[in-house]
Amino acid sequence: MARAKGFQGIVGRKKGATWNTAVVPAALDGIEVVSVVPSGGTDLIEDQQITGRVTQREASAGVKNVTVTLRTALRYEGNGREIAYVMGTAGTPATVDTTGKTATYKIKDDLDGIFNTLAYEITKDTKVEELTSVKWNKLTLRGKAGERIELEVSGIASNWTDASASNTTTSIDSITLPANREFALFHQALLWVNAQSGGAVATGDRVDISGFEITIERALDTRFSTGGGQICDEPIPSGFAKVSGSFEFPALQDGTGGNQAFLAEQMAGTRKKATLTITSPNLAGSATAYYQHKLWLPNLQFGPAKVGIPGPGGPTWSIPFQAWHVAAIPSGFTAGYLDAVTWDNTNQDATDALA
């Protein structure tokens, strides 16, 4: 008897063209994951009819409500699709330094037509799970001192099946991974923060952190109609896209790398701008361009934080933030970087993540 073993999972994802119509991941469509966790399924409509017995008759099958969460270690190359599916804008990467390519991911107003098929082998050579169309609507980037940086994405799926006619134990074996898969590590991260209306962020604006979390969430509704029957229609926006997060600090301190001023700035509602840069020591370009992720936050405000005396030791603390879009580009930011966050990723991948 074959038993499912997580370590044998081969995971592929590929952009779809028609909602609830599966496509088949193949060469270069693979991703190494920490976990893939679907949840939900067919809702049951309870029978409330009185039959003369205290127990109920069987329920009827209702609509299908399926969600999925995928966790992976962030890599400098190979996560462009996960970023693009949530942000909504990709395009052909720009060439920098001959072999280096920089993809720029911006928040698109809608995610119409942006979804993918997610398929994975859960029992070796026996069973493949397929999430037929997944609309990814939440991304969280998090890092902690001494660890790899993690990427987590969540989405709404049209259907979940282990009997797909498209994705099979044969097709799953054709999935391969990108060539360059270097991990992004926390000690490679650098945060710069200064006044939103001030000059370009620079080395003197460095803030020392022991952890961070940034979440991009698109408000999407599942809606059902006679067009889809039990399957939801392609989800549509139901509210603003939200960009939020938090920074963790190893100590409460002033001076270079310090964070002490953030308390007063939170009370005053001060607006800031920031860049979070994660840079590999290895070149992506031929001479000067390194593998890199860079997040641009043109306008953020801090939320309430708790800083007290926990005992005789010095306090560690964290502060949440909300990020907003701007009408005018702040000093030092690239033209067009007006959204609450813009994400640059430099590597050697020349393909459009949404192609």
C-alpha cells in the first residue's frame, strides 16, 4: 500500500487562461516548497426536514469553497510568479549589466485573468492533487535574524481534485526547477528609513532590525452563479489592497541604526519612506549587478507599539506599520513607484513572470 510522504512532493504551477480550466505545469514550472496546504471543499446543505427521528437525513452537496496556502524559502530567482500573481504587474525584465535582469512588480488595480493551476504529487507515482485555478490574493514576506527569509502566499481556488484528467503522475515528472536557486538570508537584508518628504534614503538612514514582516493583501470575494454552478466565478475585488507589516528591533536605542524616535513619530502620525534591500554576495550581472530583492515603500505610518521595562534586561520591541500610495514620487524613488509597495528583483531570469 502506497502512503503519501511530504518529502516526495513535486510542486508545479503554471498560469492559466480560462477560469476553472486546468493547465499542465512542465519544464521550469517547478517550485521547492516548505508546505502546500489546501483547505475547504464542498459545503454541505443540511436537511432540516422533520422525519419522525431525532437524527437528520443526509445533506446535499453545496458550493465548493477552497483556499490554499503555500510557504517557501525566498530565493533570488524562482519566486517571480508568486510575487507577480499577487502584485498583478510584471513584464519582460530589464537587462542590467549584461547578464543581470531586473523585474519590477507593481500593484495592478485588478487581478482579472491572473490565476494559475497548482499541481503536486502527494503519493509517489500514485496520486496527484490539482488546484485547478488559484487566484492568489495574499503575500507575506518575513525574516528573522539567523534564518532564511520566507515567502508565504494564499489564494482562492476554483476546484480541488485528486482525479485530474490533465495533471497526472506522468505529467508531474516533466516539472523542472529554475537553474539559479540561491536562498535569500536575513543577514543580507538592509532597512533604510527617513522622513517621507526628506531627501533620498542613504547609509545614514539605516535602521537595525532583528526581524520584519510585510504583507500585501488583495480583498477578493468568492461569488457563485448559475454560470459556474458549484464552482465559484473568478473572484473580484471587494475592497482596497492593503500593505502592512512590522519591524522588530534588537534593542531600544538612539544614534546610528537606532529606532527610539519611532515612538514619538507614531504618536504624531509622522509619515516615513523606506527601502528594504536583500542582496546576495554573488553577481547576477557580469560586473556590478548582484542578485537582489528590493522593496520600495514611499509612504508609511507606524501603528501602536508596546515598549516597557520587562525586567532588569533591556527591552526588545516591534512596531507595526501601514503603507500607502502617493501622488508624487518621493526623493530618491524611481519614476512611477507610486504604489504602497513596488518590488524589484534582480537575477538572470529573462522571462515575464505573467507570461
